[in-house]
Amino acid sequence: MTATWEKTQQALRQVLMELHDLVPTRDVFIVLAPSSPFTMLSTHIAKEKTKDDRYPRLMAQIYCQEVQRTGQTLMISDTREHALFSAAQDSSVLAYLGSPIMSPDGTIFGTVCAVHDAPYVFSDQQYRTIVMVAHLLGVLLGIEQSALMDSLTGVYHRVFYDQYLHFDAIELGSTWGIVFIDGDNMKQINDEWGHRIGDLTICELARRISITVPEPRYIIRLGGDEFVVVLPHLDSKDIYQYLWSIAERIALVTSQPMIFDSATIQGSTSIGIAWAPVHGTNVSQVMHQADLAVLDAKAAGKARIVVAPIDPSKE
């Protein structure tokens, strides 16, 4: 985590401490959606420490997911009387109040929650306070996310990589992958059709990649027609097959003709694949290996997929 986000974490913790004074339940915390770029900011304040301090938060996930799914505040004084209780299958969370952290454009980043290990009747003031804190966080994180988005394509731009991924600030799990995509003919497209068509081509590449790769994932435009897809929390057993299938689908959709006005663009992409922990233990290492794989794809004739070399001792 960078120094800036360490300070932000400290500020959030202070906010939660103040919130806990107003809502003195067992635990007050922030749960962020897996696809959120701000997962490093998750924090909590507990009334008392337990052997597994994560336990109440883990058991509250089913309620937080409902808040994120509906975009509505959820208040339950006795979870045993709620339909979600059977799905949770746990009695450590018997009261819950959660409100979505939502940006002005409707993007849901996560939930601000209060839970208790006994039935608890939340007051109107406590309800309004949770909602207000969640709203303010949504506005602030919405502003931050806007600063991280590429204005041309709508995906993340290089600042997101430089400030978050490069510093391993986002929790990706023990096994995660990178698919590096580089357009093959952008200079030719710009020379033949001009930069307006070139920009439209880049936008269409981003759109096709976005609709092809399932969540959770982070799509970053590094510059020009270079894109990186970071896929967190993958199953180590079939990671090779999964990443290869993603790359194949990207190669297929990006090779289909693009029609803009009178211009018909026939493009293709060179793709490199690498993943942790086989190709490195941090984002910089794995990114470097995926980049080298793209260069190998280019050198081999373009329009192909290359997997970074695998050290047998790390398989």
C-alpha cells in the first residue's frame, strides 16, 4: 500500500471509531466489492477482540452481498426472523445494518456495516448515520475512481496501474493472472485512416475486451492500443486453461472487422499470458513476463497468443 493510501486507511479507521461510538454494536466495518479498485481500504472496528477477528465480518457477507445486489440499505434487528438467515447458516450475526457505498453514477463499491451478536434495535439516528457515512464514502471513492479512468475508453488507465497494482495495493489472492493485449496494426490504421478512426478503433478494442472478460477483473489501458487484464483469485488447478480460454476469446473478438463510417478496419492482437506465483510473486514481476510474452508473439508473426516460459520447479 502506498503512503497516500495508508493515510486514507488511518482516516477511515478514525471515521469508523466515531461511527462505533454512535452505533455501539459488536463490529462496525467496511466491506468492499471484489471488483472494487479500493479493496486495500477495508477496515473495521470491533468492541472486543476474538480468536478470529474476521469471523463476524465473514458471517455478515451474505447480508452485505444483498445490500450490494439491491443498492438498498438493509436493517435487521433479529436476523433469525429474516429470509437470509437460513442462507447465512450462522448465529454469530443476529443483528445487521448495512448501507451501500455508491458513487453518484450508481457504481457500488461496497457496504458500511454494523453487526451484533444478539438482537439489536437500531435507532433512527443510527440508521441515518450509517447511511450518511456510506453516502459520503461513495462520493469520495467515485471522485477517486473517475481520476483513475481513461477518458477515451472508459477502462482504467495507467495511473491505476502505477498507483495501485504496481505497489500490490489490491488484494489479488495467491493465484492470479495477467493477459497482456497489444494491437497489431495501429500505426497502419492511423496512417491510412487518421487518428479519429484510430481512436474509435481503440475504443472498440476496449469495449470488446470488456464484454468478453467476466468479472471480477481489472482492465487497464497502458497507452495506445496496449491493454492489460488482471484476473484475481483464480483456481490454481486450471489457471493455464482458464487464462488461455480468455486470451482465445479476446483474440477472436478483436479480429472481427470494425466498421466506422466508410472505414472497415480488420485488426488483430498479440497476446501474452503470465500468472502468479509461477511467473512472479508481485504484479511488476508477472507484468514483465506477460510483456515479454507479447514481444515473443510479435516476433513470431503477430496475431497469436504466447504463454510466458514456465520454470518446471514452480509448477
